[in-house]
Amino acid sequence: MVKASMIHHMNVPIDDIDRARDFYGRVLGLPPIERPNVGRPGLWFGCGANELHLSVQPGLRGGRTTLSLQPNDRPDRAGGHVAFTMSGTLDDIATHLEAAGVPYARGRAGLPQIFCEDPAGNLVELNTGWTQRPLR
């Protein structure tokens, strides 16, 4: 039987390479990794055994939105997001985002999570991790 063994990468649309590099590299601390010439501009970052691919999408109306930072409050499919487990406590993450000038909201699901948007308006979750519990 063929089955998936891990998530290799996620691709996120961006509108500005420099602002994306600053947010994902400096603010979130992801290391840049080599990216082959795939025919359009973008950036790749490593995150443990996984990768984050950022691709410039022509015509993307970027910039932080006025949408809620709570995934369930965002309209139709706008609640999709990428999530990162971060070092430190939620208070440490909040203080770090405040110092970087990034608006955020704590999650309401009872999990250790904070939501913010990247410079292109993509929803990003920052959490302190939790244990997966298989379905019975």
C-alpha cells in the first residue's frame, strides 16, 4: 500500500520577497535554503525536516487584511493557514511579535496558539506544540 509518510513542504503565495524574507527569516527565525530556478520568483525556508516554499503570485493583492485573526471567523476558506511550533511560551511569542510590530490574537480553541498574518495577508499560527492523539 502506498501512503504518505510526512508533509514535505507547503507553498504560500506572497507579493513581496523582501518583506516575506524579513517575516519568515528574521521574525520567525526560519533558515533560508537553496531554491532551484522554478520559473518564477520566490524563497524557500527550512523548518526541521520540512520546507516552506514562498512563491510570488502575480496579481496577488498583498498586505495584512482587516479579517479576524481567528481562523473560524474568516470567511469561506480564508481560515486556511500554516502553523509553526515555536520555542518559548505564548507570552514570549507575544512579546516577540509586539517588538516586531506584528498584530496577533491568541487562539480561542484552548490550545497554546497565537495567530497573525504574514506581510502578504496569509494567516500564520504560532504554537508551543501539543501531542497528537490518534482516533480510536
